[in-house]
Amino acid sequence: MAEKQGVRRLGQQAVGVVEDIGLFIILLATIVAAGQEIWHMVESGTVRLADLLLMFIYLEVVAMVASYWNSGQLPVRMPLYIGMVALARYLILDMKAMDGWRILAVAGAVLVLGLAVLVIRYGHLRFPYGATDQKVIDKK
């Protein structure tokens, strides 16, 4: 029995190391991408709305990595926020080249993501995790 516990503990540590390496790579890649974007803005001498929205996406990714490192959990809302900003950026950049139906589809997708955030927030407030539910989630 003790041997099985040792193997389980070793496996959990290995998964933790792989998660940390993956998070570090994501963080490093995001910092490099943000640096490249800043360099592009400096070289061009202009800051466009699309550049600012892209910087917000990078900032959200960094915040998501920090949140995961701090709590060990990834809030589902954060990727939804990133998706909403990414779709808004796409809409802003390519609106002139889009037909009406595509614009409506992208706007509808942003609306669906926004509604998903509201449903998730409402669910957390209305049906909070109990102490036993949280222990099960923490073990996963």
C-alpha cells in the first residue's frame, strides 16, 4: 500500500513539473510576442487600436498563467474573456473586408461568449461549491 502511495505521489509531482514547464513556456512566449508587438509600435511610430487590443490579449494570458500558478486552478472565464477580445479585434481589423453575415456571426459569437460568462458567474454565486465539493476539485 505504501508503495502505491509513493508511485501516486511521484506521478503527481511529475504532472506538477510538466504543468509548471508548460506554463513557463506559455509565459515566455507571451512576453516575447508582447515585446515584438511593442517593438513594431516603436518602429512604426504609431499605436493603433488593434495594437492595444492585442496587448490586452497578451496581458490576459499573463494574468491567466499567474492565476493558475497562484491558485492551482484555471478560472473558465479567463479564456472566455480572451476569446471575446480576440473576436472584437478580428471584427475591428477586418470589418471592411467582411460581408454582413460574417459581421453578424462574429458579433453573435461575442454575445454567446458574454452570455457564457454571465451564466458561469451566476452559477458560482447561486450554487457555490460546498466544502466537500471543493476538496474533490482540489484533488483533481
